[in-house]
Amino acid sequence: MPQDTTRDPKVDGQSALKAATGRGTLLGAIFLMATSSIGPGFITQTTNFTVQLGAAFAFAILISILVDIAIQTNVWRVIGISGMRAQELGNATLPGLGYLMAFLLLLGGLVFNIGNISGAGLGMNIMTDMNMRLGAVLLSALAIAIFLSKRAGVAMDRVVVLLGAVMILLTLYIAVTSGPPVGDALRNTVLPEQINALAITTLIGGTIGGYIIYAGVHRLLDAGISGPGHLKTLTQGAVTGIIVTGVMRVILFLAILGVVSAGHALDPERQAASAFEAAAGAVGYRLFGVVFAAAALTSVIGVSYTTVTFLTSREKTTPRTTNFMVIGFIVVSLILYLSIGAAPAQLLVFAGAFNGILLPVGIGVMLWVAWRRRDLLQGYDYPKWLAGIGTVAWLVTIYLAVNSVRPAIELITG
């Protein structure tokens, strides 16, 4: 066959490079969302519920994943197709609502970031016996270095993908070592011995609550991926992000389940660490430190980046200014941690309330746009079946909000 002499090798090379960069950005957005979810709280929640429910916890994981997919697909589609950040859609829906969303996220994000930095220090201590405060400073410096890079977005994408893979692989090693009863877990996935509503709603809030659901799709907007032409990319990213989080949740669940089923007694003060130690000895304990530090570091990156996207504009704020604001957020969080130690329990209660309120408010805005504001979706005819599923799932987030606000009210009223 004659060769096509009309093709320009230079153009072909640029197209291939652009496609590879696009795939890297999508993968980075997926892992930014997933690893933002997989923080110290994620590990603690999964461990506690596995100890409490045993193999029956598998059902709660399955249901939470399905609800999360329904909600996240709607949120990513609305934001991605409109090309507007969540708070911008909030202000377009009701003047001032976007500012309220940013305010809630800022307060909740700052408190949780203190907890993430504290977790980073704890992870470094477990991993190397390093002083916790020094470990927190070192990992915070690493996070800052990412945003000092000239190509901070690309650097962030690569770091979260690498650390996400490290966490999954190391936990998988522990899961294999612990020898979990996989058959029991599979049977309980569809025929649970008990159903725990608290576990299901807690997992939903922990996976997509607060800033997490916006992290990946805001990253895609910043990379220029928006509009109806990117519908497939947006849907693929939303679903895959939840699946990656679910894979990590399942692997961690199996690792803990294997240890518990074998009759090992876990230290109530450090259940997850002692489970890793029971499965693989001293090496397992050190590996837990690696997983915990990686989880904390990626959460620091995720919450800092996403919070700043709620405080800035894609059109009016330069990338350089955005990066400096992210660095400032990390520095302030670190200073607060070094000043007061881990975030006080009372502050965590209020941060949980702020995030709990933000969840139904933010998702409500997205669904309102899906149902009623076609003008914000560049003429895209939003599927009513998808908006309907999202609306049903949204009711669950209202229940979560009520539960998150109640402790704060009790704290105020005594």
C-alpha cells in the first residue's frame, strides 16, 4: 500500500503528546479524588466497622459505593459540562449561596487539614520512629514543594497516583498475608448477616463528604477539560474515582477481617496498626506507617488544593497566585498543628457539622441545575433518569447532615 505522504510527523507527535497528557490529567483527577477520601479517618472508620460487623461489613461497602457513584456522577457531569466551579454554580442558582459554600468548606477544610497533618506526623513516627512534629513538618514541606513546581498540576497528578498505588499495593500485601475468609465476605456482600445503617451512611459521608466530591472535577476544569464534548471523560472519571476508593476500602476490610477472624486481639487505642502488625509482624507495623503517612499526605494535598479552588476564580486568578494560596493554606494548617497539637475534639465536631451541611447544599445545587437550569449546561439535555437517581441519593445526604449537626448543637446547649 502506498504511504500517506500528507501526514505531518510533527503534528502527529503533538497529538500523541496531547492525548497522553489528557490521560495523565484524568488519571490524576481520579486519584486526587480517591486519595483525598483515603485519609486517616478512612482507615480508622474501615477498621472500626470491620471489627464491629465482621464479614457483614461487606454489604455496607457495596451499598455505599452504589450511592456514591450515583451522587458523584451527577456532580462531575454538572460541573464539568457547565465549566463552572461548584461555588460559581451556587451563586448562579441563588446569589450568595456559593459564598456560603466556600465559607463552610474553608472552616471545615482547615480543621480537617490540621488532623491530616497530625496524621502525617503519626505515620512518619510509626514508619521511622521519627518525632511526630518533625515528621509533620517534613511531609508538609513535601506538599509545599509540589506547589512550588513550575508545573504544579502535573506534579500533583503524578504524586497522588504514585502514593495511591503504594497504599493499595502495601495494603493488598497485608490482606494476602492475613488470610481473610473471602467466601464469607462474598456471601455477606449480597446476603448480609446484619445491616447497619450507621455504617452505610458513615461510609458515604467519608467517601464524598465535604470537599472530596469536588476535588477531581475541579482539577479537570483547571486542566481545561469541560463542556458537553467531554461527557465520556467526566463520567468515566467520576465512576472510576469511586471504584478506586472502593478497591482500597475492600482490600483494607479484608486485611483487618483476616486478622480478626484468626482470633487476634487488637489494641483498642491503635486497632489498624495492631492489625497490620498481627498480619506481618514488625514489617507490617512499619508498612502501616507508610500507608498512614501516604494517606495523610494525599489528603493534605487534596483538601488544600480544593479549598483554594473555592476561594479563587479560573478566569481572574493566575495559576501562580493559586499555587501560593495553596502553600499558604498548608503553612497555616501546619502552624496551627504545631501550636495546638491535633485538632481539638470540639473543633472536629463543628468541622463535621460544616461538612455535613455542605454535602446536601452542594449536591442540591448540582441537581437543581440538572433539573431546571439547562442554560448553565451549554444546551446539554441532562438525562432525567440520572438526575432522578441522584435526587434519591441526595435524600441520604440530608440524613447525614442532620446526624452531623446534632453533636454540634448538643455541644453548644450542653
